[in-house]
Amino acid sequence: MNPVLKQMVYILSGVLFLFSFSGMLVYGYKTFYIAAEQPETQDYAYHFVLIAEEKDNEYWRLVEKGAKEQAEENDVYLEYVAPQKADNDEMLVLLDRMISAKVDGIMIQGVNGQRFVDLVHKGIERGIPIITVDTDVKSSERKAYVGTDNYYAGQLMGQTLIKHTSEEQHVGIVTGRFDAISQQERIEGLKYALESVPRIHIADIKESNITAVGASQAAYDLIKQNPQITALAGTSALDGPGIVEGLNEIAPNRNVFITAFDILPRTLELIKQDHIDATIAQYPEEIGHKALNVMLKLQSNDLVENEIFTETRVIQKKDLQTDHSGGIQ
């Protein structure tokens, strides 16, 4: 090779190497710089984490809203994390990660199983208070539970069916997730309320996967497989609207008594339109607010009371008000 040409090749190779190396340094700097731009938690008194069941679930966003309002008043950085779709395994991965991050406190929906119990023990052992919200796991070392008394909520649903129906009834139940403790407790409470009333029978139970589309399909299948059904009950937030859609698909003119859960705007609108007869109201913003307060107290002392139940009641059309007090519209 011509010496001049050979020298030019070496020079060009060197320039390309320096360019690539510089690019690598810049990329690495930007990567770590972006990581460093995460919220400066040291500017706050405490760093708490709320681990929700599902990231963009409307119910959990309301829990976050209540907790965030209280956090802002108390110099607390509140981090909200959750799986994109409900996934217990991913929730537990997030719990483990937050324990390793040595945050000041963790609020999480309780998850059934020994792995959750072990992770709570790990967190408590490292000095991180952990409380359950929405769903409790009493066998764990969680410091407190804040949320609905789910068994009682199921009883209210059963009592509503008893009070507002007559003659023989066949009930189809739509539940969010079979493996969710809160859903299991609500169903058990409902069964307990109905077991002493011979005229009311539970026909079947279907899972909605905590989506309106899933609830619609569950209601459709319940009616198709059990044509004797005269009442439908949903035990999670999106079940009520989904049940209405499913019923409209398969039996739009059938008179079915529908009991829903939660007071999301769509559910309340369907009550006003006489498509849903009643809903069991729980107050997610109140849950978030109280959970944050409990976590603040745990920074200095253990609690005497470790079960903090929030309000639960039956809402029907006659209960709906024009003002915004109490969260009812």
C-alpha cells in the first residue's frame, strides 16, 4: 500500500475511534445525568411509596390523589408505582425493589401468599414500615391496614339484595379477580348475608379481570349459561358498568336487579339512568389520605390501632345529591 495512503487510513481510523469514544462518553454521561434528574427526595422530610394494583386504574388514581394531597401538606415525596396491568408477581417485584431502595415507608395492596409475607418481614427487618391498603394480609407483619372492611361491604351487598327484591332470586356474581383477597372477602360477606334467606340463590361467579370489557363478557356468559338469573352483583369498581353493557348485549329487555361496587362517575350516571339499582360506596381518596397520615405516625411510633376502616355504605338513586359533599354527585 502507498505510504501516504496508508498514513491517511491510520489517521481516518484514529478519527473514527475518537469520534466513537466521544459518543460513548456523551451517551454514558447523558444516561447517568438523566438518572440523576430523578426527583431530589433529599429535599423532602420523607420518601413514601404507594404500590397500586394497576397503574392507570381509576380507583387507584383516586387513592393516589388522596395520599398526594396529604403528602404535599406534610413535606413528603410520594412515589406512585404499579404494574401496567394487574399482576401480583410484578407488584411483589416492585415491593422488593422499593425495600432495596431504602424508602421511608411503603403502602401496598395486600397480596395473597408466602412471598408477600416474606417481603414484608424483610422490609420491617430493615426498618421500613409497611402498611396494606385496600386489601389486608393479617398473617404478615404489616404495621397497619387502611381501607374498606371488605367482608362488611359484601354483607351490605347481600342486605341490599334481600331488602330490594322479592320472591325467588338467582344471583350471578361478577368479581374482579379470583386471586384478590379483597374480592374473596366481599364474596364471603355476600354469601354470609344470603345464606339465611332461602329464596335467594347464587347461580354462578365469573371473573372480570378488573376491566369493564371483562365484566361485560362475564355478565353475558352468566346470563347465557344461567338463564334463570334475576340479579347481578359486581364486586370491583368497573364491574357495574360492564354488567350493564353485557346485559344489553344478551337480554336488553330483561328486568335484572344490579348491584355494583364503588362510586366512579360512570357508575353513578348509570344509577341516575335506572340501569344500576345500587352500589356499595367506598372512598378511595379517604383511603389514600388516611394511609399517608398513618405512615407519618409510623415514622416515630407504632400504632395502637392497626386496622383503620374507612366509610362504606349503600348508594341508590334517592341518595344522589347535586352537591359534591361526601364524594357523591
